[in-house]
Amino acid sequence: LDGTTNFLFGTPLWGVNVALVREGEVVAGVTWLPVLREMFVAEQGAGAWLNSERIHVSTRHRLVDSVLSCGIPFAGKPDHPVFAREMALLSEKSAGIRRTGACSVDMAYVAAGRWDAYWERALNAWDMAPGVILAREAGGVATSVTGGVLDVYAGNVCISNGAIQDALMEQLNRALG
């Protein structure tokens, strides 16, 4: 279950995640958003799907035209000052920043072209793994939050439509100080 706080407070933005990881590579994933009745499914080489309809990432090419989503560190999570710098940098360089409170929702929305990118610096592999394969199979990219090769067990991720990835990485890395 991802978006536990949303679930506990009766907010419909939460999901159930299942993924298959082989030798560190996510090869299949499912994100089920029960209240919204949306099932996102992806398998390596077979595309990404929402309720049996093929999905694709957005086609926006400029960061300033893009809607971004992120995980906000809450009590007990690290990197609050980094997050504040990210907001200062990206809020003036994007069409908006969203936070649903569920990585599963945000990552599925990037795969479906509803958002253009998502990042978070402190999360669990089981929260992000399905979204990684969804984004890749929908035509996007998935990297570490600094732009390196993604390790789903390292606790951070950045996915996007691919077209804005370099510009987003530039700002996220600037926020590190």
C-alpha cells in the first residue's frame, strides 16, 4: 500500500503496488488505484497500459511548460533544506508543482502523460518500482534523483517524459548546494 496517510485519512489518492525486479532491473509492475478504478500495468518490452488502453508520457519539451510532481519530506525524513531549495528553483521554472502524497499515483500519472516528471529523495523500493517500468514502457526515463543510473534500492528516483530530464536534473543538482 502506497499513500498510507491518504488511505488512513480517507483521501482517494493511494494505491497498491506490485513489481518484479530481476538482478536489480524492474521488468514488470502494476499500480492499482482502487478508489479511482485505474489499473496501470507494464512489462518490459510490452508497453504501458491503463485499464487496457495504451499510455504514453507527455510530449512537452520545455521545463517552463511542464507540470512536475514530487514527494515532500515529512517529519523524520531527511533533506528538508534541499527540498526548500528545489521548490525555490523549480516553482519559477515550471507550469506547476504537485504533490498527491502517493508515489504510486504520481509515477503512474507521469506514465499516462498527466504530469511531466516526478522525483523524490527518500522512498522505498516497493513504492517506486512499478512506476519505473510504467514510465520507461510509456516512453519516459527513470534515473536516480541526481541523473545517474537508477538503483531501486537506493531510495531515490526521478522519472520524466525524457524531453525535460536534462533541464530538471540541472535544477535538482543545483539544489544540492
